Amino acid sequence: MDYTRDSLTDSWWSRVFSADVVSGEPQRIGDGLVGMNLRVPLNSVAPHVPASVVVKMMSEDATSRATAITLGNYMKEVRFYSEIAPTIDVNTASCHFSDFDEATHDFVLVLDDLAPARQGNQITGCDVETAQVAVTEMTKLHGPRWGDPTLFDVSWLQRSTDPSGPETLNAVYGAVKGGFLDVFGESLRVTCGEAGVELVHELGAALVGYLTGRDTPHTLVHGDFRLDNLMFGGIEGGHRCAVVDWQTPAHGDGVTDLSYFLGAGLLPDARRLNEETLVMQYVDDLGRYVGDVNFNDIWRRYRREALAGVVMSVVASQIVQRTERGDAMFDSMATRHVRHALDMDSLSLL
């Protein structure tokens, strides 16, 4: 197995769909910092063959590829579609075909093309109405398996209770923190003052306590629930909201996804004005699945989990291929997540 663009021959497509298929030229879509995404037009008289699909493969960048293999990102996404997707209500792309090599982590996923739905933009952020739609979709991910003990049986899901997890992440954070501040430190000073840089340092000293002090895992979480991983439909069609890029699913606290999304999806002024209302919406929507949900408990966890976005910004920005848009994205994420953690006084909750 060695999946590349050249692997996508007409004969391969015909085997995938068990029908005669003629394919068009693959076109790169999205940023693909961890994997490579291609849109491929297909032509067939067979009614079950779609007009186009999205293919996911290993990144062509050696650094991103090595990171994904080490973290098991490719394996997790393949297993998400085969094992987890059928058990939740969240809108996502249907999977037509998958293959994964346990030895090399080479993989391929053939997914529904969600066009004409449009990808969110992490750099520009979103308005409150878009955030409301995303929060509702988030509860369709968290609600169906909230408190489900069988998630502990899914060995490949990351969870904060894994013995080596906090120490490993602490070591990585310490190793990359300096490089992160070299690139984004000035932006933090401009947007958050010196307190922003100090928070990055203080979190490094408290990181193990933050990770081990999280609540018992509650549900399935996305792990990177942000605008770039959401597809929004409009008058042209498509799901009102669909969630993609399942490379970091975990068994954890769903509020982490909520705080991570709102912390950088909304611009700071809009977040401050609307976040309490949006957290209440999450509580209400989640209640349709799990009954009574305590707002004060969710709000406390929401404040604490503002730190998750800081951790992601520091670590992820330093372990994937650097691109112009990638730097702009991580700059927006870092400054907004740090501002969020400062606003929430998150470190005081550790």
C-alpha cells in the first residue's frame, strides 16, 4: 500500500465502487496541515457513484506526516468513521471507503463531498448566529454518548486519565514554548499585554496539574472543534453545519470543545457579549439528550477549559508544516485563546 495522487486511477475507483468509473483531475482543497485533502470528480452510469468525492491521504510534508504518525492521527480518523460515526448524531461526511496500514500508517479515506457547503474561516472568525448553529451541532456530537461507560473500552481514544499523557504533553509544551513565543510572542504582547506572555509561561509550570485535574471523561469530543473544521450550508444547499477532520477524537469533557470553539471562533468583543448566552444554549441543547444539566458546573468547566486553546496553539503551531496561512491561523488562535483564558481567570481554577 502506498497511497498517492497517482494511486487514484480509474481502475482503482472502479474497484472502490464496484462499477465502471472515470475520474477527473484531483484538486487540492483546504490547508491540510496534518493530512492532504483532494476533491476528485467522478463519472459513472452507476447511480450509487457520486459526482465527486473528497479523498484524504497522508501529508506530503515530512514534518506534518511524522507528527501525525506519532500522534496516531491517521489511525484515529479511519477508526472514527468505521467505529464511532454511526453512534452519534452529528452531521459529517459519509465514508465510502477506507484503508489503513498498521505498520506504516499509510491510509486513504473516500468521503462525501459536502459542497456546496462552505468551510468556516478561523482567521476572520464568525458572527454570533453562526456560533449558535455550531454549538447546536456540537451537542449532537456530545449528547448521544454522554456518560457512556463503553467509551472506556475504545482503547485508541485519547483521554486525560491515560497515565503517561500529562507528562508527555508537559514535556512537549516545555520543548516548543520558546519557539512559539519567538514567532507569536509579539502578537500576544500587542493584543494581551505582557500578561499574555506570562500566562503562557505560568501554564507551562501548571500544565500537569491542569491536565490531571480535569473531570472524569464525560463523552466523545472532537479535539479540534474550530471554524476551519466546520462546513456551513446556505441557500446553495448542504448541511446547515457539518463537522469534519476527525483526527483528534478523544474521550473527555465535552465542555473542552465548547470553550475551545467559542474562545477563538468569535472575536473577543463578540465573545464577551455573547458567551454566557451561548453556554446556556449548550446546556439547553445538551439537556435534550441527558436531562438536567447544571449551568454553574458547565460554566466553571468552561472557564477552566479556556486553557485548552492555549495548549493547542502553543504545541500544534510548532509541530506541523509552517505556511503563510497556517501562521496567520495560529496567530489568531493564540491571541484569542490567551485573551479568553485571561478574561476567564482560568489559572485561578487550577
